[in-house]
Amino acid sequence: KEDVLKDISFTIKEGQTVGIVGRIGSGKTTLLKQILRFYPQKADQANALRADLESLLINGKPIYKYRRSDVRSRVGYVPQQTILFSKTIRENILLGDRSLSENWPLNEQDLEKQKELRKLSFREIQQEMKERDAAAVFYWDKAGEEEEEEVGDESCFLECDPIFQLAIDTADFCKDLEILPRGLETMAGEKGIALSGGQKQRIAIARALISDPELLILDDSLSAVDGTTEENILRELRKQRRSRSTIISAHRLSAVMEADLILVLEDGKIAARGTHEELMKEGGWYQVQYLKQQLERRSS
């Protein structure tokens, strides 16, 4: 089979931000998922060459020597399609906190169901989740209807610890808490149906940030927020993650303008690389796309 990614080579240093841009289907998401080991790699094959074994390194060590769980525990990943559960906003964000028990927020009955799911084949799990999705019931939800809670002191709806507060501040979500009926205790609804697209993306970003990951990956995760909110989030990320690395894949080039390195992908290859200023001088797809987006922004 033909390789989807070809001759990709770049280095992300501690504290750096790398932007990845390109046309739809250029390989941006595939590259990001390869870092997370979502796809098989040549290094996994028994007859892998030395060059293949050392093609992807983390802290100077070949990635295949890490367990997938170890790699992902160091990475905060926000995918294109935001995934929220039928829990409160607080609970959805806390799901990213690895300092909590890995069983949280499942009760004993939920854990038994989870163990049963782990015994199923991939196809059986897919079918099981399709059936539950159609019925709007997930295995981590409590069976039956929950009794309506009495509303007491509403200040508790906004209370959180400093780490949690920093995560929602960086994701520029605090301003939304005052307009949500129960603040952090507002139910997100099934798949976040009670929230706007921008709110869902920012909750997902806060969830990724709460564990202070060594590497943060945003896969077109700012597409639903307005320009001002995007600027606020990017400014806070630069401020709070000076000793951490970040990869931002985006269609809107304003999201990567301040990156230390920008990669322009085309058909799975790096067609151009450099800073925003360097790519603008070079011309090509990046310059044309940036000027086009600026015109669209001014006319809207």
C-alpha cells in the first residue's frame, strides 16, 4: 500500500509551538494521530529497518519503545470532533485529570459493564456502542432518571481549585459560566447538545490542559470560536506553556501565525516550512490562503 505520509521530518523542542496547515486531505490529522500511535508504523514490523526504528523519537527515544498508554499520558489531544458526555461541564473537564482515580466517575456497576466491554472484539464494541448511541445511553451513565437536585447556594456552581481554574481561564471559558444556568454544574447534554460549538471546543481544550501535558495537540480545535476568543486562547497558551510543546493544526491560518515553525502539507509531504513571515515572503499556497482569509475576515 502507498504511504499516506512521505518524507516528513521536523523537530519539536521544549516550549516550541508548531503549526500544521494545508488543504483538506493533505495529511494533517494523519500526522497528528501517528504521533499518538493510532496507526501502525513501519517500526512495528519485524523486518523494520534501522531508519524506520528511529523515524519518530520522543525525548530522543524511539516511539515504538514506549507503550501506547505512556505516550498518550504525556499528550493532551483535542480532536476535530469534540466529544462530550452526558455529564456536567465540571465532570467533562475533570475527565482529563489523570491525578484522579482512573475509575472516576464510574460507580461499581459501571465498572463491571466496562470490564465486559473490554472482553468484546472491536466489531462487537462498535455494534454495542452504535446500539447504545441510538438509545442515547452510555455505559458510564447511571441507569434510570436521576432525581432533581435542590438548588442551594449557587456560588458552588463556580467553585474550583487553582489548577482547574487555570485550565478554564486558558481555554477562555470563564466568561460563559455566568450565562450558563448552573455554571460548572450545567449538564452538557447528550454529545454536548445543550452547548454551542465554540463552548464544546473550549471545554475540550480545558479538559486537555488540566493535566498540564508535555505536548498539547489541537487538531483544528478553534474552528468554531470567534476571532477574539481565538486570540485570547492562543495568547494564554503561549503564556502558560512556555516550558511545554504545542502542535496546532488549523484551517484558519491566524491560529498558527505566532508559531515557532509552520509546516505546509501537500499530499502527505511537507511542501513548505518556516515562520509566518518567511512563508509570506516565499509566496505559494500559504501566502495566497492567508491573504484570502484576511479579505474574507474584513468583509464579514
